[in-house]
Amino acid sequence: MKSSKVIENKAQAKPLVSKKRFRLSEFIIEKVIFLTSFFAILGVILIFVFVFREALPVLISPEVKKEASLKLFFSTIIWQPVSDLPRYGLIPLVIGTFKVVAVSLFFAIPISVGAAIYTSEFAPLKLKEFIKPIVEILAGIPSVVLGFFALMVMASFFHSIFHSTMRLNAFNAGIALSFAIIPVIYSIAEDALNSVPRSLKEASLALGANRWQTAFRISLSVAMPGVLAGIILGLGRAVGETMIVLMASGNASMLSANIFDSVRTMSATIAAELGEVVHGSAHYNVLFFIGASLFVFTLIINSLAQLVVGRLQRKLAGKI
Amino acid sequence: MREETEAKIEPKIPEISGKKIESFTPEILVEKLNFYYGKIQALKDISIGVQENQITAFIGPSGCGKSTFLRCLNRMNDLIPGARSSGKVFLDGVDIYSRGIELSELRRKVGMVFQKSNPFPKSIFENVSYGLRIQGIGDQNILEETVERTLKDAALWDEVKDKLDQSALKLSGGQQQRVCIARALAVEPEVLLMDEPASALDPISTAKIEELIQDLKKNYTIVIVTHNMQQAARISDYTGFFFMGELVEFDQTSKIFTNPRDKKTEDYVTGRFG
Amino acid sequence: MKLRINLFGSFFTGLTLLATLIIFAILFVIIGNIVLQGHKIISWDFITKAPREGMTAGGIFPAIFGTVALVILMIIAVLPVGVMTAIYLHEYAKSESALTKTIHFAVNNLAGVPSIVFGLFGLGFFIQFVGAGIDKFFGLEVVWGQPCLMWAALTLALLNLPVVVVASEEALRAVPSDMREASFALGATKWQTIRRVVLPQALPGVLTGAILSISRGAGEVAPIMFTGAAYFLPYLPHKPTDQFMELGYHVYVMATQSPDVEATKPILYGTVLVLLILTLLLNFIAIFIRSKVRRQMRHSV
């Protein structure tokens, strides 16, 4: 009745009702894959544990606390860990970070959001396929190259325009930093603007609005949470960035309001001093403490951004 | 021509696990099948038998549960999160929902052809031989012989015999569907489930597929789901009418279309609603 | 009134175009400057010889070698783990379970960790915990408990894990589900379906992720500063416990600490150009593959 039974003849067919509950190889493979996926979680936990482990003495060891403690961090405005009387004032570092990040965001936000709006709302199709790769190429430039460019070229350029006292300063580093975060903000903002349903834009146009009205009143407002998330992530990236500021900011831990003064950021401090520090010393612990703070800061930033993106998705799905 | 069966077929078949009734020799026997998507009940107390080597068609308006029921027969519904069922489905006397069932073997025995043809982005040859390869059969001779045989069974061999290495995606819609049929036949199923097998095709391809299905019943038990009543009337031997998750009536096709017992059935087949 | 609105609108539209053009300009200026200043020194010798005379002459071959060795070790570590994580998340796990949410959370946060913190982690965990532990266990002097290729590569692997996971997940998602259904309906098991149908189709996307991670791995300096990179070594690394020279690190040290900036300027620009070509080329390839796949999918739907 049935044609040649290749499969059953070859005794390859498994019984329909199997005595074993599972096939061994399938089971093993599934378990291996399952266990491997824990690496990501493990990684985060390990970073947490081992960075905090070396930072903890600052908070709990009485020996270390004599030299550097939370109170001491903020009671002096001098950061001078290598001296007869080591002082660990964090304030200049925090202010330094703030200055550089502020400059970078000031430039990056309008440029990246503006370009994102142009790309998703106004650009002709041919140009659109050109813009995204260009931004991705910018994203692909290593930060050490951007730092190099800031150090060798931009610093002199700005110096000739602004005639600042210090060639390497917060402004220089901030501009270079903005090059690094423009792609971050751009891609998230552009994605958000693109996911605004076409039907909404068509409805707006059908009511007599023109393209830019639709872009600003409808697309931008609907996509705002996504744009915001992009900005938040850009902020996180800016705070954590090391090489650019290390090379372009002058690395002087001075406290001033002038953006054309040299600064020291938290991340650059770690990079600059970790090589010389004695393992287990108070200085060592402090550097890890700064690192731990950066880690916590970016954790918060990331969670915030995810929350905001979640809001956007629920909004688009009509649940808010 | 359809054979005349003497025995009366009851819509609700009493619980006779694995025992055959007179001249009705069901390959598949379903007992009080209920199916839920989460909280929504899609199938209510379905009891039915699928006759060996005949074509059984399920008809009904959209959303009535016929496709859901089809997918219960090879447990493809297991893939849907939140899906659950109760009741029994006997294949050759074995309840496929009982513990210890080797799912991949079940799906080999109860093959499926989908509404929208879904050949793999591989060559025609690789598509059709796929099922054998996963059973561990690598012998080139056996593969070639099977591919030729099943493509002939699917009435496609002459059209593709010179281009077996070409991508299956380059074929027309009707040809792709026949590749999928050949592919399903290659694993030597006992039952072939077909979900609206010709709905995406033009009339000429549809006619070819219908002719093919009628040929296939010599060797396979066929179950098709169709929203096209005339198709069911044309090619099937038995028909089941589904409505809102219930099996309203099940009988020989000729009876369903000329002298249905239930008013709803009559309304549907005469086109009063649909 | 309508005219004023339109003028206003055109002005703002123009601003957005300006923003886009500024980005083009930035890219153009940076790359242009580096190519202009750096191309003069690029030669076969430059790429194949070692540096001489205090980095004012010779080539940067050891840095290229070290970068390649580093990246190879990294990809061996990160690619299997990342792809398997993505396979678990997309093919096996029930979506939106607590576990998948946790993994996604962890991946997203790894992506945001500052690269210098990875450096701290590499130092505090790999070198001082794992490495020192291995040394102690085998009664060695300082062999594993010091900066070297192995730990730098593993640190970079962790840094790039999110890149690979996200790209692989996107690739798996792009494989239409009716392919999987067809395979199941023919009696294939889950792993057979993944191996034979899903992964081959997802390969270009996975490749994109791998290439992007290689590009990042070659460019990041902060994570390797204290986990294995060195400015000058008289030998090439030949075991995982060796230190290594690396392109990015070389640029950093040469630019900020060389005693005679003018003399080292040509080599510096040359090194930067080599690094830039390497990373940009990789990015190009990745973007090219990705856009080809996306175009293919649009046509087959």
C-alpha cells in the first residue's frame, strides 16, 4: 500500500512512544546553551563584586579611612594623592567631569537630534541610505583616535581662536567627546522617530499640515521618550569615556568655572594613576572607589533609559 | 468516484479506544478534545474519526476552529505559548497526548502542508531530502531515489528534474507548494494534514493540486481544511462542519452537501452565511 | 500668516539639514587630516618591521601583531558565548520570563559600563584573583598573576559580549517563524531545526556582530592599559601569558609621553592611520553584510 519504507526499513525511526523521556544529545546541547547564557549575568555580578571589593576599604577599613574616607573626599578641594600629605578631594574631579560632559552634550544634542529628525522626516530616500552608514562610520572611530585628533589638531585650532591660557582644556575635550556621543544619541533618536507609525503622519498631512509641522508636532512628540532615552545613554557614555579626556583635557585637577581651563575627570584619573599606584594602598582603594561610583552611575543611567524606552513602546502600543 | 460506505457514521463517536467500528476504520480517533488559547476556548468537546486512505475535509466560517483542530492532530499547537488542551487523540490506537510520546516522530508520521508554502531557502533537492537527513540518512543513492519518487508523486518531477540544484524560492507559487508536498511525502507519513493547500494559488494551480490530492489518497490518509466549500464537495470523501469551536456535523461528503441533518450546516453549505 | 509659518518651518528644516551636514563635515575633517598626514609614512616596511631609535624610525609590526593576537583570542571567547546566549534567549526560553528579563538587563548594563571600569575589573578579577589563584595553586612564581594577552583578551570579550548577543538576537529574530514550523512539521527536533535551518539563515547577522566586536576590540585602549598592553617589548608575544604591544595603546603613549613629539609625529600619524583603516574597514564590511541581508529580506517577504 505504501511505497518503499526507507525510514522504517533503516530502523532509523524512533518509536512513537519512547521509553526514554528524552534524547541524550538534544538534552545535553540544551543544557549547555542554557548554562552559557548565564555568562552575561555572571559578568555583571563579577564586575560588581571585584570592583567593589577593592573599593570597600574606603568605607569600612579604619586604616584607610584615616587617609581617605567619604567625609575626606568632600572636605577638601585638592586632589593630590601623591605627596607627603596625600589628599583625596573628589570635588575637582567631579566638577571636571561635569564641565567636559556639559560641553559635549551642549554640542551633541542639537546636532544628533537635528540630524535624526532630518533623516527620518525630510531626507530623500537616496540620501537616507547614505546618512546612516556615515554616522555608523563615525561611531566606528576608536576613542583613542578621537583623543589623538583633539590633542594634535583641535587643541591648536581652538587655541588660535580663543587664545585660552591652557591649550588642553575642558572645551577641547568636550568637543571631541561630542563626536563620540553623537552617533549614540543619533541612532536611538532616529530609531524612535522611525517607529512612529506612518498612519499618524498620514493623518496629520491629510488634515492639511505640512511636512515640518507633522515632523515637529507629531513625530517628535510621539518619539520624545525614545529621543530622551538616547540622550540619557549619551550622557552615560560621556561620563564613562576615558581616552578622549585623558588625551585632550590637560589632566590638571584644578577647580574653576572656566571651560577653557584644564580639568581632570574621574575616569581619566583612574587611567592616569592606576599604573603607578601600589597594590593595596589607600590610593589604590580610592581609585577603585571612583571606578565603583562610575559603575553605579552608569547602572542607574541604563536602567533609567530602559524605563523611558519601555514607556515609548507602551505608548505606541496604545497602552498609555 | 467516492466509495459508498454502509455504516452510519455518528458525529459523536463513543469512547472506544482503539477498537474499530464495522467498516469505519479510523486512522485517527479523537475523543472529547477541548482546546484553549489562554482563557479563550477554541475547541469544544470534539469527537471525530478520520478514515484511513480517504480525504476528510473540515469546513466552516473563519475563526470556527478548523485550523486549530488540524494543528492539534500533529501537536503543532504545542508551539504556541499559553495553549492547552484536554481530551484524547488516538493515532493507530495510541493517544498522542499521553506521556512519553516522541514529538518529532509524531510529526514525521502525521505530516503537514501549510497554507502559505514555506520552502527553505535551499535547493529543491535539499528541501525534499531534508526530512531524510534529519533521520540520519546520508546515502546519496537513497536520497536521490526518494527525491525523484516524491517529486513524481507530487506531479512536479518533469518540471524540475533538470534544476534540482536551483533554489526552491525561484519556483512559482504552485510549484513551491508542490515542493512542500514532496518534502512532506519524503518522510513517509501515514497521514497528511493540509491547511488550505490551494488558497494562495491561481485556479489552474489549484486544479492541479486538487488532482494531486485525490491521487495521494491511494497511499495516505488526507485531512484538509478549506474555506472553499466547492473544493470540499469536489474532492473529499468525508466532511466535518465546524462552527464556533464545535463540530456541528460529520458525515460522508455527499450527505453533508445534499442532505445535511443540522440546520446550521444547511445554512452554511447553501451560502446563507459564511 | 501661512507664509510666516512656512518660512519658520523652512528655517527649522534647514537647521536639521545643517546638523546632518555638520556630522558629515566632522567625519570628513578627521579622516582627511589623518589620511593626509599619515599616508606618507605607510609603506611595506612600516607594516612589517619593528620600531627603532626610540620610536622615531622603523615600523609598527609588533603592535599590529599584538592587536591581531589579542582580537583572535577575544573572538574565540566571546563568539560562542554570545551566540549561545542569543540562541537561548530567542529559541529556547519562554519570552518575557524572569530569566530572560534578567539576562537582557545584564546585557544592556554590560553595554553601558565605562571601558575603564572593565580595566579595573580585569585587574581586580582576572589578574589578581584568577591569575594569582592559578599561580598559587600550581606553586608558580608570577606567571598568570600579571598583565598578559589572556586576561586582556578575556576582559575585551566581556566588554564585547553585548555587541555579539544583540546582533545575534536580531539575526535570529529575522528568520521567519514559518521556516521553523516547516522543519518541526517534518519531524525535526529543536536543535536540528536551529542547526540546519535557523543558524544558516542567521549567519550574516551573527557575522555582523562578530566583525563589529572585532573592530571595537581593536580600538579600545582603557581595558587593556593595565591588563596586558605594553609600549615597547623586544619580543613578540607567543604565549597567552606574554605581554603585547597594541596599536591603540601605542598611539596613546606615543602621543602623550614621548619626549620629542615632532620627531615621533610621522610614526604617530602612521600608526593612527593603520588603526583607523583597520577599524573602519571592519565596520564597512559589517555594515555591508547587514544591509545586504536587510535588502534580501525585504524582497523575499
